[in-house]
Amino acid sequence: MILRDKSMEKETLYRFFEGSASLEEERRIRRWMEDSAENRQLFLRERKLFDAATLLGSSAGGEAKGAVPSRNRRRAFVGQLQKVAAIALLALLVSYLYDYHRRVAGNALAMQSISVPAGQRVQLLLPDGTKVWLNARTTLRYPVAFNGRERTMELDGEAYFEVARHPKSPFIVHTAKGSVEALGTSFNVEAYATGNQFETTLMKGSVKVRLKEEPPTAGLILTPDRKAVWADGKLSVEEVSDYTIYRWIDGLICFKDESIPAIMKDFEKYYGVRIHVRNKEVYTYYYTGKFRHTDGIDYALRVLQKDVRFKYTRDDENQIIYIE
């Protein structure tokens, strides 16, 4: 199919990227992509421009509609979702890696990968209208256009999803240890491939959590205020009573009665460094407070030193911090 009105086609493409295109427009665009390699390259170029504009808009700040849980403790958390702060400059080193692979039917499907560096976070809009927040050191790989049957993606790291509801198209997040499936909901997934953790916390709706080795019919269903936690090769369900730790989407690292070693583990995750605790006396301290991602690890450690007696040294060449 040859498009004579390029400006009109751009408008149609952008509606498609925003998830507001009609079914006929979606079919028209897919036929157009299949018509030639040149059309596919144009599609990818416009998609990159759209995503770049989205990131620029996010870095300027803005509001996002969050989940509205029925309980008061969740209302407080969701109120923060509506005040998402500036996310990052466009020079985040977000990488776009495009590649092609053939589906069984022979259609070409373009994949996109976004990686967030240490100390940063990113908000983006998926092709179906789903809003996603990506935490530091996180990579999300997803199609530039969903096929209509299911919406699948791969996650390495931590992400918060506000899923656009499409009942006939399940939303599935695959990780190294398992998957999370939803129709329309809000949930947080933490599953860094380099760590030994797989957690899914549900704020609104329902999700099905399944381990990688389990059959499709297996898994457990989460309800709001619950999280699925992987341990010893099994999934268990725990109640969630405090949502402050999920304020990372606001650019905050929050702790409530957290041990110093546990805090250092979070600093490792956010800032991409290794921290060795040599001073065993700090194991007896617990801390409640919050830091901004952008404050940096040195500022956070200096604040902790006001309440906890320790010194620290840095090995910048090997990215190691020693707590003495």
C-alpha cells in the first residue's frame, strides 16, 4: 500500500503510538509496514521520535492518574503517583536497540529496548496506552506495535505498570524467574536478573504470577494489598501495609525501620556500586527516612552518618564503597 498523504499518515501513526487509533487504522498500518522495508524503516523512525518527545515531556514533569485503592493507606500512595516529578534529562543514555524477528505467520515484528542507567528513572507510554515507570538499572524490551492477541514484554529490573485495559489482549511481563499477567491493573515488579529476587506487588485489579518452570495453567492470583514473593524456588503471598517504598517512581528512596545492611543493598541497586560493610556495629541500627535519587550516594551516606557512627571510603576505579 502506497500512502500519498505523508502528513496524514504521520497523524495516523502517532494515534497508533498513543493507543488511540481505530481498529481499521491499526490494520492499515500493519499492511503498510508489510508492504516494504522502506515503510518499516519510516515506522521505526517515527516511533523513535515519538518516544524521544515522550521522554522530553516526562523530564519536564507532569501528572499521571494512579490507581485508586479503597483503603486509606493506598490513597496516600496513589496521591503521590499524581505528582510524578521530573524524571531525567533526555541525555539519560536511554538506548534504542531495534531488531527484527519472524513470527510463525511470517509477519515482521520490530522490538525496542530501553535501558535506564544507575541513579535515574524513566516514564514512558507503551503502544497500547499503558504507562510504565522504569527504575534505575532496568531494561524493558517490548514490541513497537502489539499484535492484538497479547501484549508481551521482557523485564530485567524494577518497573511500575498502569495497564491500559484491553480484555481480549492479556498484558504479560516476562522476567528471568517468572511472569506476571494482567488485563487492566496497577502493579510493581522487581526482578533484577543479577539478583536473587522476584516480587510482584498489586495496587489495583488482579494479576496472575507464575514461575518460569510452571505450566501456563499454574500460578497464583493476587488481590490488592498483596505481593507475591519468590523464595527457595516457591512463590508465597504477603500483605502490603506500607506503600512508601514504591515512591521510587517519584524519585524517592524511602526507608521505614530498615536495617543499615538492607539500606546498603538498596543503594547498590539504585547507584550501581558495591558496598562492603566492615563495621559490624552498624548492624544494630535501623533507619527511617527518605532520599532523592538525584542527591547521590555520597549525600545519602553523609545524612546516615548523623545518626549512625561509621566512616566510609571509596574505590572509584572498581566502584566499591567500604563502610568502616
